[in-house]
Amino acid sequence: MVPAPRSRSRRPRRLHASAHARVPRSLSGPHRQRASFALAGVPRRTGDRRCAGGRSRDHRRHRSLRRRRARHRCGDPPGARQRRAARNSGGTDPRSGAPHPPRGGDRAVRALISVYDKTGLQDFARGLADLGFELVASGGTAEFLENEVGLDVERVEELTGVAAMLGGRVKTLHPRIHAAILARRDHAEDVADLDEQEIRPFDIVCVNLYPFSEVAGRYGVREEEAVEMIDVGGPSMLRGAAKNFAHVAPVCRPNQYEDVLAELREKGDLSLATRRDLAAEAFATTAAYEIAIARWFGDVEAFPNTLVTAFDKVLDLRYGENPHQRGAYYAEQGARVHLLSRVEQLHGKELSLINLMDLSAARLTLREFALPACVIIKHANPCGVAVAGTIEEAYERALASDPVSAFGMVCAVNRPVSAGLGEALAERFVDVVFAPDYDEQALESLRRKEAIRILHDRERRGFTRGERDFKRVLGGVLVQDRDWDVDDRETMQVACGEPDEACWGDLVFAWRVCKHVGSNAIVLAKDLATIGIGGGQTSRVDSVRIALDKAREHGHDLEGAVLASDAFFPFPDGPQAALDAGVTAIIQPGGSKRDDEVAQAVQTAGATMVLTGRRHFRH
């Protein structure tokens, strides 16, 4: 989809609005016990530019690594260092005994940066440096900031006194890093510990994680390659910063950089409300990361005792099922293809929840056919489906199935929209048109309609096999394998009659469409097009009557038509009504105690019946 303009987290109706939206707390400024970033007056370090990266040859980076130790003054009595720490922190609060936070420029503000994805990092790091932040970075991030951006950076190994080890597996897992993240500035003991160890706290922790899902999802990836993409230090730093959000701002996504810098420039600090939002995003990020790893290690075919999954917001919707309901679309993490992957909206209003429900139904139905096909959907049910030699003919025949119900349709085709088809669609009230491509003249015709949503499908990858189907119920979720297989005649059994090739074609076509109609479902078809659909009824015979009435209402000739039923007929009354109207072939799963009675009725009428042995309920 075309990305929406970048937005603040938790701002509604934007592409990246927080998934944890709630009524914001009324917080007008920084926490009363939290050190303000107070950037004014904090000198920015300037490096000697005599060598690459802005460092001189006698810079500490070029010296041997050393461990910083707490200094002990000669003659210090026990507890003297702790008392000095409390005194140097600006005194204590007479009510709590906690040290007062430092004022103004009493200490430099610091940012720890360790990122895999360096998108936007150049501007973000330079912006922090311009605001007076001292930058600490790890490994490749430090190299990038020094060599590509030209910033003065303290390396993690300089801070810890320990070089990266185990091939880079251990870089930031060190008490000097995590103490600087987790220290509470309003706890005298924490401040004393920092002073004793000569540790300066971090105010911002900017971390994004190794792309585990991206690597693990590649075709042919080796297990050891995927395992090396399991980030350990990154989630630890993010979780620590998020836990200590009262004093530290965790930044975990490039789309947060601009807003963080803007607030710092405007207010000189990040409000507690902002830090709380950033903490929520950080915990959501680490939780989703762990879920992806757990799913990779687990058996994808099993139904585990604990079901974990994560979803990323793709876009906010115009509204939910009704205008008073909010709505958004999320894609499941790890899914190679989703409903809107590589789909571009070329024109029209914002998509609504119902639009996407109907679009999903259309795409699932459309995937049943390789020949030129058109699917027309209303309220998540097909009201017209056809396969033909050209896409224009397929549309005409699908529309003719039930032109009244097609008012406000979602129309999906599996061939490019020609100029002629575009003009025909422009003459109807169409909510959404979905196609793999559009002729320029077709787009001109369609764009005359201000509201029509034109979706261009560039996705050529197939849907993920083995996908699970989730249905929310009160307080829980039902999980099942998606009804995914495309049925063909090889698995079917002829109960009576002798269907010819044309009859077989209509039977298989009707059966595939019937699978996507709400139960109880009946589909009447003729010459590879639906002519009557009845669904959603509590009585199967009522669904038969509705389908027959629809066919008659729109002038379809029922003589020689076929009927598909998504489940067995419990009595012969439904088939008999169809046979009396001119239907000559029926396809259904079978399995009723009265299968013999139903077969006898069909045989007596000289008609054909095929049993599939597989039911296709849809609720």
C-alpha cells in the first residue's frame, strides 16, 4: 500500500499508529524527579579532525583497553564514597531521602546506539550530537557513525574495558552498560552505585534488532544461519530501557527518530508520556521478536499448548464494520503474503473493514481458477462468479448472475482490466475493483468515479500453505487449518448417471464456488457461470429455494443447470425441488443416513449425482 505520512506513535488513523492506543495520561511536563535533558549549556565534544572519523592518533580509541575502577581516596572511612555520591548528586529530598536530580547542565546527556537497520540513523545521530548528546555505540554502528557520518563516538568496548568476543555474540552484555540503562536517578543507592563504579547513565537507548524473521524465512536457509540472527543483547537493552522509562527513552524503530528529535528540539526533553509510549513500543517489539523465534523452533503443524503470534499494523481503516467502530488492518508476522502485500491503491476513498473482508473473500474465491475469472462479492459472499475465454466475458456473465445484489460490489479479476472492461465497470456502482493491472484508458474511465477504490495487485507469490484460520469467540479464539485445498474430479465419485466433460466442468466449477458461500450453501451454475446462489440459511431446502428464485428472477434458464451443496442433503426434498426446476446434475459430499433416498430421487429423475466425500461448511 502507499505509505501514509510519518506520524507520532499512538496518533489515530495513521499508518504507524500504536497498537496500544489508550486515553493518554494528563502529563504536562517531565517527571518531577527525573533529570531534564536540559541541553542548553552542555558543550559538544569536538574531535581532532587530523585523522579519518574525526579522531586524533592519541585518542583513547587507539590506546589499549582499560577497566575503569572506582577511585579510593586515602584515609576514606567506610561509607565515604556513598556519602560523596549523595552529596554530589545535588542533595537529597527531605521527604524521601532520594537525591535531587541534577539541574541544568550538571551532567552531559548520553545516548547508547546499537542498530542493525541503519535507516535514518545518520540524521538521528547527527541531530542528537547537535543537541549536545554524547554518543556511545557498538561495533558496526560505531564504524558507521565515525566513518560515514563523521561523528565523535565512544565505543562500547572503551566503556566496558572488554572487547567484543565469541565472534560478536557478546558485545553489550556487561554490567557497565546495563547499570547505565537501569539506574534510577531518584534512588540514593542507585546513584551511589553509579558514582562508586564511575558509570554515567544513559538518557536514550536506540536499538533495533537482528532481522531474525527475514533471514529465517528465506528459502533454503540453514539452521545455523537463522540461529545467529537471534539477538540477545539488543532485546536486553531495549527491555531495560523500557523498564526504566521514568528516566530513559527506548527508541526501537527508525520511524520514531523524527518525532523524538522534534520534541527534544522543542522542549529540551522527552515527556514522561512520550517515554511511556516508547516503552510500550519497545516491549511490543521484543515480544513480537520472541514470538517469531518461538514459532520457528516449534512444530508448525501442531496446535501448541500456548499459542503465540504477532501482527504488524498495515494501515488504519476508514472505520470498522459500522461507522461508529474504529478499525485497522494488521498482517501476521512471518506470513510471506498477506491480503494487501504488494497491493497499491491507485484511486478512491480510504478502505473500510467491510471492504477488506469482501476483498479477502474475493481473493480466496479467485484463487480457485486459472482461466480468466471474475468474482463479485457482497457481504463476504459471492453473488456472481464466472470463468470464460476473456476477462470481459467473465465479468459480463458474473454480473448477469445477480445484477441487483452486485450494487456496491467488490469486483476481483485475475487478468488486466482492458479499456472496455474499465468502461463497463465505470457504469456500475463499484466499491472496490481488484486486478493485476489496468489499461490507461481503463483507469481514466474508472477515475471518473470519485469514490471507487482501485487496487493494483503486484503480488505474484502464492499464499502460504498451512496457514491457520482464526475466529474470535467470547474470551478466546478458535483455531483451525484453513480450508485451502483446490478440489478436482480425481477425488470424486459418481453415485449415479454419466456426466460428460461439459457437465464435469460445471460440477467442479460450482463445487469450488460453493466452498466460499456461507452455510448452508447452494450454488446453481451453467456454462461455467453462477446463475443462482443461496446461502446463510438454517435450512438447506430454504437455500435451494432461494437459489432457484434468484435464477428465475434474473431470467436464467435452469434446464441443464447443475447444483452444488456444501454439505449432504438430510432429506430428498432439496434435490427434488432442484430436479423439478430442470437441474440435471448435483454435486455434494454425501454421508447422510438417507443418501440412498437422495440417490434414488436423482436416479429416478434421470439426473447425475457426484459425491465429493468432503464437506465445505463456512461460518
